[in-house]
Amino acid sequence: MKKMRVFELAKELNIDARELMKVAKDLAISVENNMSLIDVHDIGRIKKRFVKETEKQPDELPQESYVEKRVSANIIRRRARVAPSPEKQVVEPSEPEEVTAVEAVEEKPEKKEQKKAPKPVEEEQPAAAEAETPSVPAGEAAEVAPEPAVPQEGPVAAPSVPEERPEAPAEEQPREKEAPEVKPAPPVPLEEEKEAEKKEEKKKKEKKKGKKVKAPEIIELPEEGEDDIARHAAKKLKKPKEKEKEVYTQSDLYGSERTVFGKKQKKRRDRRAAAQSMQARKKKIRIGRAVTVSSLAKEMGVKASDVIRILMDLGVMANMNQYITADEASFVASELGFEVEEVRDEIKETYLVPPTFSPEELEPRPPVVTVMGHVDHGKTSLLDAIRQENVIDSEYGGITQHIGAYQARCNGKTITFIDTPGHEAFTSMRSRGAQVTDFVVLVVAADDGVMDQTREAINHARAANIPILVAVNKIDKPGANPQRVREQLAEIGLVPESWGGDTIFVDVSAKNRIGIDDLLEMILLQAEVLDIKSSRKDGARGVVLESKLDKARGPMATVLIQSGELKRGDTFVVGSTWGRARGMFDFTGKPISQATPAMPVEIIGFSELPSAGDTFFVVPNEKKAKDIVSYFRESNEIQRQQRQEPKEKVTLEDLYSQVREGKIKDLNLIIKGDVHGTVEAIQNTVTGIDTGEDLRVNVIHSAVGGITENDVLLASTADAIVIGFNVRPEPTASALAKKYNVEIKLYTIIYDLIEDIKKALKGMLEPVYEEIIQGRAQVRDLFKVPKVGTIAGCMVTEGQITRGANVRLLRDNVVVFEGKVDSLKRFKEDVREVQSGYECGIGLSGFNDIKTGDVIEAYTHQKVEAEIE
């Protein structure tokens, strides 16, 4: 036997679930509702309570004469199946036992039975037998029922009809012990009382106010079949109600339970008490690495405002939808009396940690080589010479603005090359290339030497702990000096092997294909030294080098496979997106069915455009992929909220003054590009321009793809400039831009783009005024002129002093006065200016406290155009 719910046990015992719950509470068994579970031991106790009367009856009553039906928890009804046999005398000794068994259960209807105390019901069996005659119709049963009130017939009929005694309802059976005391009571009052009770019962049945279990004799019809009896009993069991009182007291009308339309309604405090008891039992909650305030409150069954209040006391400002850390959630839970159990981060342990392989599972793979260096030092030209193709012609301006991945064969072996841009705007691309490679080929032009991006590339390689092989390019160019390049790199820490260091140097010329074979041999030698191996076991793992949006194919990405094998149809996850490999192409554009380690492959089938640098890995099915994507998005949201700083509050007065004075100026941009890496580089460059405090550059939207109508509408609303890099606007977008006067700027070279943005920023900046010193004059004598004031007799020592010029009076190099020259005379004549080496008289406007030895300094303000760094 297993555990059962309350409604299941009630159905098995053919009783109402509420009656079962009352008996369970009497037996101190905890049940909350119909769905509560009852264990095996308690089931046995309940069954024993309900079945103990029926277990005693089969030996006392003949099976062929009676049919037993349990009407409720404390009433068992027996029906006569055939006419009673007068010879059978079975139950006289068992009457006290039967009364005792029922007496223990039935205690509620004592109020009504006290009125019927003088009634000798149990002593008058002949009348009861008469009521049991099969020929009595249903309408006459009520008239026959009151006849057992004759007390004289009791001793005569006792031996003939013992079976009729159980027919009396259970509420009347306990009166058997009191019957001998009230035996001499007159029969007439009892009959009248029964008549009154019968009428009341009929009235109440007509009004449907509830069921009285007073006189079950009126429905005990012998002509009813067994099915009719069962159906009638089941109907009465559907809605058992408590007996109505004839006299109501104040406690009944204003008690803890109210009756509305015959149904009980519990007060809210009862539900609150039940909720509090449930909360008291639930002391442990399980959360992950972070949880929102609302979900934590729901898990604990408390209001979100309580959680927010505790967080505020902790110094954490969060709303209902914000994430809080596991430590903060633990503190809140402990304050509310809960204990937090952290859930193991299964996704992180299974998929985000790089797999480890045994030495037997590893096998050699092609080396991955990243070509890095300063812009225009010949990186792509060197790759063209190695692959014997002309890739550089496909790049605008002859400079690489995308990250590219290729493979080349040398001496029967495959080498994977990754080409990175050298322009300063593509720092993130170079960093990404250094992180996925086995070693770096640093290209340095022999005529230029070490430049800024050369040093940056070295730093990226050292940060990733990657070996460096130096290719000194353009050795055939006039003015080339490979020796100077070695000296500069040795100062940085790259000492050539010929000088006793550990860095390989190769002199090459990509244009004339000089030294290419030597470079390839050194690359293969370096790969053998590093003993590069990988495993093809399990699903593929890799990294996204570049991503773009193709109109025909949708989102596409170039992925470098680092371990495992990728097959067409595999489900994968990349950052916060997932997909299925619907198609794969190698670096030449040829379709392939599987990709092996160190192979760059272009994949279609992404649900969204992934970001460059995201980790790529294969998962078993789509469901697992969606779970992991949800995990990543939740992590990104947590990081985003943690990065957000509280915004400074601005009052309406401050905002109005800033707008009126023109202090805040924004240059809003919408950036669209052909690939994700380029868009990212442009965004980082323009937002990194130093514009001062009065000007801001806001990239309100950036994406991969052509310029659409939505971009133009957004630019019109935000007063922004649309920048397209290697993309074109749609015809409808161009027409819409003309209509709304939105400026669309198209570029193919990043130099031009950055220069134009700087020019736009210069036009928005306020002009800068620079102070220029015109001249200095030393006070040597003082003259007081009536109605004019003090005139300083001066010698001009530097420059010139001009009438009306701005001047400041210095005394011991401390500014005493700032104003203007009011009068300027030489030999009593007004002059316009006095040059250095001449004497003059100077009068200052509104200032007379001049002393001998002071210095008068004349200056002007000149407008200077603002510079953008």
C-alpha cells in the first residue's frame, strides 16, 4: 500500500472528503485539503475508525435479509431485502454492543434528542415491523412511522422482530439506556411530538435549507431496489450539511464562520494563518548564481517590497526586475528566516570550461599563425605571396579592414593564417587574433622600422603568452635598413637568434617574393618545436573570428575550429545565440560537410548575428541550446546591471540652464557596416575621441547590414548622422533621407571616416580664446590731476601699450586691478599707442591706487579654433 490523497481515500470509503478530514483531525492526523497525502499508518487508523461498525455486523445479521449502506461517518442504514422470518432470533445479545459502538461516534445531536427523551422508541418493535411491510407505498410511510409510540407492545414483540431495531437512526440509538427510565411515559405526547417534527421536516425540505437526519424512516421503502437505494444514498452524500438549529444564539449569528447561501466562507486571517504555517515549514530555498528580486520574493512567499527594504538597509538599490548576487540573496533570506542552498552551475561546469583530453586522444593538427604589424607594412602582401593570390586588391585603399583566415600548403603540410588589420582602430581585432593563434608572425617594414601598432602587436602576443617570429619586409626597397629593425626590436625584448636570443628573424620581400620559402620553413620548424596537437573527439569547439549579415543567406560567421569535428546539421551555441549548421564553406567558398581542428570555416544557420570573439561549441539538441542561451543572456544582463552607475540627478532648473547656455552638445551617430568587427572598431574609435566636457559622441545604434528605412527614421527622431562603412542605403531609405533631411555618410576607408567625424566635432565646439600679451610698462612717477584722478608716468619696457587695451596692474607679481586704459598721453598729447622704449602717461579706468614700481600689463584675447585629439 502506498500513500493516498484525502479525496482518493474518501472515494474508496464511499464517504465525503470533508467528513474524512474531520475524522482525521479527531485522530490528530495533519491534513490541509483534499490533495493532502496520508501515509500508510494513518490510512489504517482512519479505515479502522470507519469500518469497525461494519466489521461487527455480518455475524449478527443474516446476509440474505439486510443490505447495509453507510450514509455518513456515523450512520449505517440497513434495508430489508426480503420479508423477515419470525423464527430467527439473532441480535438480542448484540444490541448493547451495537449501541455502544454507535454511541462512541454519535455525540452531536444531543440537543434535539433531549426533547425526545420520553420516547420509548427501542421498546416498540411491532410497530416498526409493521412499517417494514413491503406493501406500504411511499406516501404512507410517514404515517406508519409514528405508531411505535405504544409502550405496552414492547415485551410481546421482542422475540419476533429483532431485525427492525437497527432501522432507527443512529441519533436515536443512544437512548436505549435511558428507555427503561422513561418507559411509563404516556404515548400520546410522543405521537404529537412526532407529528410536529414530521411537519417541520417537510417544510424544511421544501425550502431546501438543509438536510435533517432526524427521521430516516420516511425514505426507507422496501419496494426500492438495491440500485435505487445506492443512488439515493450517494445523492444525499454529495452535500452533507450540519443540522440546523431551531433556536439561534448570538454566537451562532456572529461567530467565526459565516454562512452565505448555505456555503461557509473562511475569513482572511484563517488563510493568512495557513500561509504563515506553510512558510514556517518551508525554511530552505534554492537559487542559482544570481536571482531577481521578484523571483526571490516569490520563492520565499513574501512581498517584494520586504525584500527591497532589506536590500536598502544593506545599501543595495534594486527594483523588482533587477538581479542580485547569491550573497545578497542569502543575506535577505537569513533576515526573513530562510536558508539558501546554492544550485550547482551545471552549464558552466559542463560547457564553458574547456575540455581536457588524455594524451592518447591527441593528434597533430595544422599550426594557426596570426600575421600582425603596423599598417602598410606589407602583412596582406606577404600572405598574397605565400598563397600566390592577390587578396589586397579586394580591400579598399589597399589596407586590411577585416580579419581574414586562410590556409596554405607547404611541403605537403597545411598552415592556417589569420590576417589582422594594422590600423589603430582595429585593436580589438588584433587582440582577438592573438588569442586564437599558436604563434605570431610580426611583420616590420625595413624602411619604417618599429611603429606604434608594432609595439601594440607585441604587447598583445605577450599578453596571450604566444611566441613571436619576426618577418622583416621590404628589404629590396631603397632606404631599407634591416639591421636598424633588429636593434629597435632588441630594445623591446625581441633579441635575434644570431645575437644570442630566442627570436627567429627572416628577411623577406613580399613584392618580389624573396625569402618566402625560408619563412615557411621557419613556421613549420616552430610548429614542430611547439608540438601542436588537438583532439577530434566530442563536439566541435572554436571561436568566431568575424560575422556578417548576408541578404541571401542571413547571418553568417567565420569560425576557427579549435578541437573536435563540426558536421553539417550539428546544433551549436555562440554567445547569446544558437543555430544549426545548415551549410559550411571553406576559405575559398567551397561547400564542405565537416570541419576539423585548425580549419577556418564559414557557417550559415545562426538564429541571430553572433559577436566576433564569442566561443563556439556544439550541444546535443535544440532544447539544451536554448537553455544555455538563456544562461548567457541572464549573465549578460547581470553584468550590464553591475556596470551601470547611478545617474546624477538633474533638476528642472539645472536642465533649463544647461539647454539655455548651450553647455551640453551631442553628436548622435548611427553606424552600419559590412562585418561585426569593423562596426565594433568604428564604434570604439569614435566614442574614444577626446571631446572635452561640453561635447559628447553618442552611438545610438550600430548593426551589421545595409542602411534601411528604420535607420533613417531613427536618425530623424534623434537628430543623428547615419554612417555606412562598406554598405549602401536602400533606395527607399535614400528617398526617405531626402524627405526628412537626414545626412547619410558613406565610407570605404576608415581614415576618411575618423577625419570627417573630427571635423564635425570641431564645428560643434565653442571657439577657444587665447590670451596674448601686448606689452608691459613700469610705473616710475605719479601725477594727480584734478577731476581726472591719478596718472602714472610709465616707461614701456616690452611690446606696446594701446589706448583702450585690456590691462592688469601687478604689484609684486600679484594682480591688483584688471580693467582698461582710459587715457594714454605722450608730452601732453593724446596718442593711440606707445612703443617699447618710450615714456608715456597712463590713466586707468576707475582706479587711482597706483604706486611707484607697479607694472601695467596690456593683453588681448584672440580666437583660436578648437582642436580634436
